Amino acid sequence: MTAAPGTSALRMLRQARDRIDRDYAEPVGIASLAAAAGYSHAHFIRAFHAAYGETPGAYRTRRRVERACELLRSVNLSVTEICHAVGFTSLGSFSARFSGLMGQSPTAYRAEAARRGGPAPIPGCFALMWRTGLPAPPEPAAAPGEADGPEPFPSPEGRPPAPRSAISEKRSGPAQP
């Protein structure tokens, strides 16, 4: 049996667990988690299991299934879309892991959640935008006359600066008709 890890080792294992929690849908390998924690691959798996009661792979799978449960209850995406959104690459492996952990298929879970009631599902397009992010807004086009130079400094009295047309009138006098 492996001895319990020390305080600094627990800190490194917690950071690895936090990375799994944060990047559950990404294909982060156990070897890269082990290297970041300063362990060999096999020692990392043993230490993680000793600290958290399950291997890092099992922990990541459980987190993915937990997130899938949330999406199945609250979003109107297909099971295949949810499968890919939580990081599984195969619908078959997703369904098998889900059924093993939850005791029913993803479709049966969704039907049971709908029967129990709850909030209306979020439209799938919003859920996908949340996952991938919104595109950057376009830069606003400069209005005529705004590209003439930098903004004038505010007045010493704290009033906002006058519009550019008023500033040019003060310099050149009133406009002649």
C-alpha cells in the first residue's frame, strides 16, 4: 500500500485535480498532469488514487459525466452534441461511461429529468456560444471629423470638452455663410 502524500505533494496533486476540473473537456493527458506535478506517470496515478480515492482518468470521466448530466437537464442539445461538448470523442464510450456511473442511458436520464420538471431548457445555440465564446465585436467606424487628431483635454473647470466643430469655430471665428 502506498503511503499518504505529504503537504507539498498534496498541493501538487490538488493543482492537477483543479486542472482536470477546469479543462475536463480538453484532451489533457495523464502524462502531462504527472509531469506538471513532478511525478512519473505510474507514481502520479498511485498518489492521486491514495489522495482522492480514484485514478485521475476515472476522476476526469466522472467530472465529464457530471457536466453531461447538467447539460442533459438544462440544454436542448442532442446527446451526441453533449457527448462532444464534455470531451468524449465517441458516442458509444460516452453512453457506456454514463450508464455505468448513472445507472441509466443519457436519453433515459434526460427523460427522467424532464418528467421531474424544472426550468425550461436553454436553447442549444446559446449553450454552444457559451462553450466556444462570442466573436470579437467589430471596431466601430470613425465618424466624419473624428479622425482629425487626438481628443482635446478637458477644461480646467471639469466640464467635458467641447465638440470639435465648436473648437474649430473658436479658432477661426464664426462660419461665414
